[in-house]
Amino acid sequence: MSVTRIEVKDLVVRYGDQVAVNGVSFTVDRGEHLTLLGPSGCGKTTTLRAIAGLEQPSGGRISIDGQTMYDSTERRSVQTEQRGVSMVFQSYAIWPHMSVFDNVAYGLRVRKQSQADIKTNVERALDLVQMRHLADRGASKLSGGQQQRVALARAIAFSPTVVLFDEPLSNLDAKLRAEMRVELRELQRRLGITAVYVTHDQEEALAISDRVIVMNVGVIEQIGTPEEIYNRPRSRFVADFVGSANLIKGKWTGDDLFLAEGGVTLKVVASHKPHGKETEVAVRTAYIELEPRAGDNQVPGKVRQRLFHGDFVQYVIDSAVGPLIVRRPPINLLEEGAPVTVSFSPEHCVLLEG
């Protein structure tokens, strides 16, 4: 049995003269949770809708479980309802005039399942999202979080091979969104669902994904695990969009050395060669210390500003390599104007492609 559940090859989607998705290729393994991450207008939702059959591509190929769903050269495009996928929308798309049970049963009735099978499958799906006790309640009387659970139950009721999520938690408040992330991830793992998930929330993407695809203006910037995307960004866009990073300009002098604009030589991790000598290094705000330590990359500086954020304190440091943002635990607070030694290890000083 093939490990690959979804394959997208050279996908192109156009709206008139505008290219929304420009030659995107990736695979999704069986049981994997893959997230498409990027800002508004980057092509992530268009890519998801093309997999579902809700957008007509201009070129490329899409296959699910080895079956061709779209192929521009063969002029083949399989209808949405025949692709074996289910979709959870940002708007929930539940019917307010129906009960919770009837909302979840809708897709099963369309598939002409027997009444006994419908009852069994609806109750199983509602049990999984802890909503069976509300089966007879009108959908219009549910909270936002409960409506999202109903949408999820409806998506998994007919045991699809693939579930596609289009920013499903973006309408929830921050606390409920964080709780639903955990529930969604546990459910996906327990059922072995192959999931493609779209979000612009980088914290959400890092928390729930097996792999993340960072998109920008219709193309893929980087594919990797959350740890790879965060700790080894390849481009300025990825370093800046995912997490909080300081970008230090300068020149790569070869090997693992980088000459910052302020004249300070830094030791860096050069996991890939930049396109030219002039480039940048990325240093995550959480990986910088404000006291001397043994090793490379010790830079003198002074605290310009201190901002209290509860779980962390953010400092703006004027340093020899330029202004740096540093996030530290809210203990041993430093006063504004205090002299400091900024230090960060070479493994946290990542050379970008430029």
C-alpha cells in the first residue's frame, strides 16, 4: 500500500490574468497533518479548494490514493463528491434550521445510507466531538465552539480518506481556539485522518502540524517540520513570517563566518549557501541571552526599551549589529539604559539564502 495519500504536481490556478497558484508541488502521506501557512492572498486556500475540486486549475495534476482527480494534459477533472474528501470551512456552513443530528446526517442521507447506518455513524461522530448529548438541539442555539464541533462531526461522519480544513478555528476566541487545536490534533491522530489544513496563524501551524508548507505570492517558500521551519528558515520571508526573528544584514565571508554591517564578525550556521555575498542572518528573539557566556557571538549593547507581556519580557537592545529584539522570562528584570552583553550561539544564527 502506498504511503502517499495526496500528490499535487505543478499546480497552476489563474483568475483571468492573475496567477493565484504558480507551479506548486507537494505530497501528503497517509495519516499526516500537513498545514498550508501564509498571509492572505498567498494561494493557500485556492490550493486547498483545487484539491477538493471546488476550483478549476489551469495546469498541473492532483491525485488522491493513486487516482487522478485532475490532470491538465489528460483534460480530466473528477467532481468534488466523487473525490472521497470532506471539508471543514471557516464559516462552519451548518444549517441553523436543522438539529445537530440532522446537520451531521445530511451527507450520509445524500449518499443514500440506510436509516440504521445513519444513526450509527452520526452517533459515532458526535461521540468523537463530545456532542451526542446535544443531538436534538437546534443548531442556531449552539455556541461558536459547539458549531465548529458539529461541522467537524459532519466532516468525519462518512469516514472520508482525506479531510480538508479551511481556517476552521479563526472565528473562535483565543482561549477556545487553543483548546480546539488540542482536540482537533488528538482526533486526527486517533482516527488516522489525512489532513490538509489552511491557516494564516503561525502559532497554530507550528502547534498541530506534522509538516508545514509556507506559501507566499502563489509559490512555496519552504516545506519542513515545524522545528525545521522555525529553527532553519531558508528565506527572509519565512524567518520574518514564522515566529519572531532578528534579521541582521551583512556579508557571508565563507565557511561559517558572517560580517555584520556594524563590523562585527559572527559565527553562523551555513546549512545552505546564499545566492550572493550580501545576505542576512536570522536570530530568533527567544534564543538570545542578555549576559556574557562562554563561546562565540558576544555583542555589547544597551537596553533601549522594556515591554512586559506577562509570560515574557520583550527588550529592544541597541547593539553593535543594530537594534535587536530579545524575549526573556519575566525574572531578573533589566532597567532601560542598562548595559548588557548580547550573546547567542552559532547554531541559532542562521544564514539565509538572500
